Amino acid sequence: MIFILKSFRSLYLATLLMLLGSGLLSTYLALRVAATADGLWVGALMTANYLGLALGGKVGHRLIARVGHIRAYVACAGIGTAAVLGHGLSELLPAWLFLRFLIGICMMCQYMVIESWLNEQASASQRGQVFSGYMGASYLGLVLGQLALVAHPGLGPELLMLVALCFSLCLVPVALTHNLHPAALRPVPLDPRFFFKRVPLSLMTILVAGLLIGAFYGLGPLYGARMGLSNEQVGLFMGCCILAGLLVQWPLGWLSDRRDRIWLIGRCGALLALAALPLAVLPVAPAWLMFAAGFVVCALQFSLYPLAVALANDHVDGEQRVSLTAMLLLTFGVGASLGPLLSGFLMRFFGANMLYVVVLAFSLIVAWYVQPRRATHLHQVDNAPLRHIAMPDSTSSSPLAAALDPRVDEQIVQEQMQETEPSASDGDGLAGSDELPRH
């Protein structure tokens, strides 16, 4: 693993810096807006960010195809840095919505460049470890972004400058890399109706996971502030909850490979409702309860997405798995866009604890709907169950993340691309290798 970290340190560092800036910006803006406006605006800001991430995939494909990976990355990093600094030039919330939307588009393009680079540099025997390192760098950046708020609790322009500094410095590792440019990107074919029929339980679970995680990232800081936490404590609260999402991934993978995943999702929903109950019913909660219950809630809600991804891959053939990943990320993006708005609306009229009322309500839906009796297993693939792969918890990852997943077979993906684009040249930069390890 040390060799992997040394080989990909430049791309991991770029990812860490981006997520550090992004995580700090989300919490900073939530606290700033909470001081002057209501929770609906806080939710709208996060919704704008997720909409930008969702639409950024198509924009990123076109931009990279036109000017290349390095130029696209540099351009988006520059625009993102300018957008961050733009928050300090105007206090108009509609302008901040546009800037958040723009940052989402730019960051998705940057993710696509980094992921395609990781894909082409990783050998077949390294692919799973490379994916784990990428996920670890993402989580670490998010946690460090919250700790930056602890070190500097004042909500002055200094924090915006720090975010802009991170966004600009993430240019350096990519610009100075000695590796060859990745191959041109190809669009991933998508057939939503097929997946609605084939994996409805997974799609419903991922929609709920997106809704809950989007609401947490957008309104978690506002919840902490309304509960009386200082800015330093809000940073610790968010960092503690995000750390729970990282720590749960490996034991979750072990359990996922040994138990029925539908049963696990249903029990996870039930436990999530139980964990959210104290924070949902208490209009004012003590700090120790917020940290303890928040840690457990996030550990469980961050488990829904990877479990649903593994379940979906159990019921889809190999040649459809890249398209499946794009569909799952799109579904997550829809939920993540709706979650902050719904939670922000309820928090505006009924109090801060409505954030966890939403968690309670939707986790009960998962516990009720995702049951083994609803699964026919008619479409389970022959080599299922596939090994659980720890996945990013948000749309901070593009559909290219499927290429780093060691379950994706290069030959199958290449044949799929040749069928959709018969005249295209070889080498699509989206696939793995024939004999890929499972871990």
C-alpha cells in the first residue's frame, strides 16, 4: 500500500486539497447564511452544488474532449477559485446560489480528470487498492476541512481565502505530473427504464441515501448552530460525523460479503431510525448526545449507498456495470438535490430537530420497503454475490469511478463502447483489465 501511495501521491494530494476546500466551504457558507437567513436558503445552496455536480459530467466530457485533460482541469480550477472568492464580493444569496452551482460543475470536471488518470496509471493488480486510496483521500480532505473551522472559528474572509488557496494549490500536483495524458473520454450509455425494472430496491435505497447525505452536508452545520454549538464545536461535530462514514466502510465490507445484502439494508434502515429518534424528538439536545447519536446516524446512513451499489451489481451483467454506476450516481444526485430543500423547509417552520425527523422518516421507509420477501433474485448474476467495494458517499465521484472498481472487466466495457460507437478509435480510458482481483 505504501508503494501505491507513493505512485499516486500527486493525484491523491490534489483530491485531498479539493475536498478540504469543498468541505470547509460547505460548512462556512451554512454558518454564514444561518446568521442572516433561514434554513431554506442553506438547503438551496447545497442543492445548487449537487445540481452542478450532476450536470458537470456532461459539461466535463465536452470540455475534456475539446481542450484535453490538463487544460480542462486548469480552467475549472481557475474558475472554481474565482467563484469561491466571489462569495466575498457580494452578500446576495441568489448570487451565492449561482456560484455554488458553478463550483459544482467545475469540481465534477476535475474529478473526471483525476479519476481517468488514476484508471490509466493503475495496473490490474493495483486497481482495488488505488480505489481505496482515492476514497481515503476524499474522506480525509472532508474531515480536515471541518477541523480547519476548529482552528479558525471566525467566519471572516480568511476562511474563504483558505478555500481558494486549496482550490488553486490542487492545480500544482496535476500540472507537474510526469505521466502521459489519459485517453479521450467516451460517453457511458444509459437506459433508466431497464434499471428501474432490474434493481428497484437498490435505486430506492440510493435515492434515500442521497437525500439524507445531501441534507446532512447542507444542514448539519445549521443544526449544530441552532442547537447552541459554537463554530469550533460545529466543526468538530461535522468532522466526527464524516469520520464515522470512513470508519464504517471496512467492517461494513466484511459484513456485506457474508450476509444477505437486502437483509442488511433493511436492518440498517431500522437501526438508523432508532439512532435518529433521540435527536428527532428533542427540540434541544445536549452536546454529548448530539455527538454520540450523530456519529451513529452518519455511520449508518453512509452505509446505505455502498450496500445498495453492491446489491445492484449482484443483479446486473458485467457489460452493464459502467452504465449502472452512472445510473446510481444520477439517482444519488437527484436525492442529494431534494434533501437539503426538504429539510431546510421543515427546519424553517418547525425547528432544527426536523433534520433528524427527515432521517427518521426516510430510514423507516427503507426498513419497511427493502425486505428479502420483495426480491425474486431472478436476475442475480452467476458469480454473485460480488465482493463489496467501499464507494464514495456522494456525487463527489463521477461515473468514471466505475473504471476503478475491480469488478469491471475491460473487454466487456470495450465491446460495449464499440457497439455504441462503431467508428470510434481504440482505447477509451474507462475500463479495467480482464483478470482483476477481488478484495
